Amino acid sequence: CLARRDVRIAPEDRGRLALLGLLAVPLNQGLFLFGMQWASASHAALLYALTPTFVTLFALRGGGRPKLSQIVGLALAFAGVLSLMLQRGLHFDQHSLRGDALILLAVVAWAIYTVVGRGVTRRYGPLIVTSEAILIGALIFLPVGLLSLRGFDPARISAGGWGGLAYLALLTSALNYVIWFWGVAHLKPATVAMLTNIQPLVTVALAVAILHESVPAGFALSTALVLGGVWLTQGDRFRRAPALAG
């Protein structure tokens, strides 16, 4: 069940929910949308494939020594992103490089959101945690949103634009966050990590088919490095772990 009735949030968890709100809206969504002004959809998808790598990196801070495969995997994944960003930089496309950098920061925020949110989600359920986090994040971002409304003319927005806004608000923000935290709470982390890496392949296919984006020659190498690094970082646990947590 996604919702739990008669749940009272402990005072010590209020700070965690506030942190989740900051990470979810101003940092993850805000940086992502600003970055998408310049980055391509295929680049953004590949950068978000780094989420499991950052989750592993932050989890290592809790103790324990990393395995050699994890170290090599982290290095490969970051090498893939570096090669991706250098492709833009070597062409002196500063706007695209800026977009990639902002999205990379959004990915870091999303990974921290996942690590911090797992415990509170298990205590209160994904629907409550998502609702509280999005509400707090919206309140934090409200001053920026109000300032950005200066000079905004709703009549200039097409029906497709309003439809895209509704899609972002209802599906990718509200529904997707609930489903994501449900998965984090109920599935093995390695399973969730590996499943998220389908995203770059699907996004690139849609970007080429719908947006007619051109994929740079080195994109395949960057993709192989990132996904190979994630596999090395998470692969042993994925092969050993059952699909559902007990």
C-alpha cells in the first residue's frame, strides 16, 4: 500500500524531509530544467545513468571498504561522462557544456535524495514522503518561481507547451517520485540501479525519432563506459540478489 493512515512524523525526521524537499525540487528539478535549455535529451539520459554510481559512492561513506571492481567501475563511469562532456567542449560549444554540467549536479542531488530518502520511506511510505518533500521543495523554490514570472505571457505558450508542463508536473514529478521511492523501499538497490540504466537507450531512441537529434560519433563509447562502469560497481550484488526484498 502506498499510503499509510494515521502516520505521525517524528520530529527528528522533519529535518530529513526538508532536506529531501531541497534536493527534489530546487536542486534536482530546477538544475535539470535549467540545464535542458542547452543539453540534448540523449546527453541528459546518459548523465542520469550515473545515478547508481553516485548512490554507491555516497553509500561507501557509511563505512566499509570498496572492492576493486567498484573502484574500477566508478572510474569507468566517470570516464564515460568526461568523454561525453569533452565532445561538447572540443567543439567549443560552451552552452551545451554548461547544460551538461548543470544536469550532472542535478544527478548528484537525485542520488543524495535516494540515499537519504530510503530510511524515511520505509517508516512512512512513499506517498507521504513524496508529498511532504515536494510540498517543502515547492515552498523553498517559490521565491525563484515568482521572480521568473516577470514578463511571462501565458498566451505565448502553445497547447503542446501546456501539455508538456502537465506531463512534467503530474507524471515525472508526482507519480514518478512515488513509484521511485516505492521501488527503493521494496526492491534491492542493485536491482533498481540496473533497471534505471534502460533509460539512456530509450531516451536516445525517442530523441532521434521525435526530436530528430543527431547522436555524436563518440556517444556510443561514452554509453559503453558509463553502463560498463555501473555494471562493475553494482553487478556482483545484482547477480546475487533476488528481485524482491524480504
